[in-house]
Amino acid sequence: MTMQAKQILLVEDDRFLHRACAASPHQRGWTVLTAVDGEEALAMTRRETRRPGSARYADAEAARLKVMRTLKAEEKTRAIPVLILSNSSRKQDVQEIMQLGAVGYLVKANLSL
């Protein structure tokens, strides 16, 4: 398996959840890249540096939608599998993300760390 195939980009702004979510893949040999918001995640997928002072998204769901639309619209990032781990369990949110091409959608409250 190539090094690129063993990378995960974890986008999480909560430090505790970030560490908890990164631990298991890291222990299994994955390289865990991290971002705290959608802007940083998009920049990392494009191999660009995050611009200082870029605004954070006020609405996490809007951020997820923007990131998904952007990733799936660009040829270079279209094939990247995206798994969403969210606080939202609204059926509309899940359906919209899945229609945009996510490979899965997990609700944080339904999972045990």
C-alpha cells in the first residue's frame, strides 16, 4: 500500500475529539493529517498553505457542504473518499452530504470513543 493510500485528513476543531479520533488510525499505521476547519482542509487537499487570518465558518453544516462541493467539483480531489463525523443527525443533513458524494456519515452521539 502506498504512503498516500494510508493518509487520513481529520477535520475537527475540538482538541479532545481531535486527539481521540486520531489515536486509533495512528496506532494502525495511518498518517493522520489535521485541520481545524473547512478552509484549512481544502488548502491541505490542494497542497497549499493556509492563508493567515482566514475566516472560520460560523455554521459547521454549511462548512461541510462547502468542503464537499469543492472537493467533488475539482478533478484533483474528486476521488478522495470523505467520511463525515458530525453532531447533526438531521435526515436532511445526512441526505445532502451523501448526495454530494460522501462514502459515509456517522453521528458522534451514536459512537463510543
